[in-house]
Amino acid sequence: MEEKNKVLSSTLYLVGTPIGNLADISERAKKVLSEVSFIAAEDTRNSSRLLTSLGIHTELVSYHEHNKRSSGEKIVERLLSGESCALITDAGMPAISDPGEDLVRECSEAGIVVSVIPGPCAAISALALSALSTRRFCFEGFLSAVSGERKKRLDALRYEGRTMIFYEAPHKLTKTLSDMREYFGSERRISLCREITKLNEEVTRVTLDEAVAIYEKKEPRGEYVLVVDGFSGKEESELTNGLSSLSPEEHVLHYEAEGHKKMDAIKLAAKDRGMSKSELYKILNT
């Protein structure tokens, strides 16, 4: 009789691990982690604690953003030689907003079989908890820590109709919420999900204006998943009417102050005012 869930040679296994509650590890995940030739982990110290708690003593190698090129080459070589490997991240599904994405690509290009062991995912868990639309959504991961780049991305998402999912660290949360309010409008709905599956799991479902007010008084703690309602059209007047009340020069200066180049600022201001860039350019130069 053929063994069920047999671990195969020359195969990379993407293994989902708990995002907080260790009881969420699956029986199949434990079997694969126990039987592969070696495990590639983002943080070997963190993963060692997980494996020790499960009574697993498989060889552990490091694979993270700063060594992914050299480590990835070695992993591919070992897989081509007939070994098997489980890829895990600090928590959740590897290769999602994670350097494991590159290893999957390298294995695919080398003709190595890649198999997935489904497990917890913070983004999908938060979406399910959000009470916002789950029919259509997009995953944005972490926004840039650089203010200009972060604002440029939020500006590009201003009219995104799908529910948006972001990851955010506590020390950046207040600034991110403030920027989201600026670009999405104060009444846009947001669900802030923190410490999912952990003892202090918390979901806060409010408007962006209310979220900013909450964290002006409350220190952010833990890792956050932000689930933001998509653009419905109702916010458009709020987003543009205030700016359109400015003079053309002030309107352009507003966008320049946000870090946009002059011609880009003119383009954005023209869009807000319902005119072409050339029309606004003429007004500015008369």
C-alpha cells in the first residue's frame, strides 16, 4: 500500500506555519518537516523554537533576504542531487511578501518540483475578519518606509475599487494611517487586525479618521494587517473638493510638498480640477 503524503526526493515543499497559535500547525506540515532532508528558514533561531516545540530535529539552513542568492544556489544544488527541502518563513505562508518567492522561481527554472502544504496566512485571515467585501481584493504587503514612495503608492491606489490588504509594523502605523486618510478620505472604512490567533488578538473596525484618533492616544503594539475598503465613488468629492478650493498655484504646490515633481504635480492637480494638464499649465503661466 502506497504511503499517504509521502515526502518525495528533489522536491521543494512550501510549508505554512502558525502565525501565532502553535495549535494551527497541520499534521501534514509536521510530517513533511520531520521527513525532508533539510529545512530552509528565514530566521533559524525563531524556527528552531518552533521545531523544538514540535519535537522535530531536521537540519536547518538559513535562507533570507540578505543571503538568498548564495543560499538559494546551494538549496537548488541539493535538490537537484536528490534531497528534499521544506521552506518556511517566520510565520504564515512562505513566498508571500517573502524572499521565498525567488527560491520558488529558481526551482521552477531548474525543473524542480514545488509543492505546497497549505497553512495560516495573516492576509487572508484578516480579510475574513474584516467585515469588508471579500469578493475582490488586492494584496499590497508592506508600504515603503520612505515617505515620498509610500505616498506615491497610496496615490496610485486612490481609486482602487477592490478591498486592499496591507501589512504594517507598529512603529510605522500612525504615519501610515495618516497618509491613508489623506489619500483615501477620512470616512473610508478600515479594519485593523493585530496579533491574529494570539492571546491578544484584536480587530478594530472603524473609519480612517477614527483610526487616526485612536492611535494618537494609544501606542500601537504587535504586528498589524490593515484591510481597507475599496473606492466606491462617494469619497471623490471629499478627496478633491477641498483641494479644488485652492488657487491653481496652491493646488500644484500641495502636490509638490508631498514630493511630486512639478509636471507630475500639475497633472494631479489638473485631474482634481477636471481639466487637462495643458489647460492648467497655461493658467499657471499667464
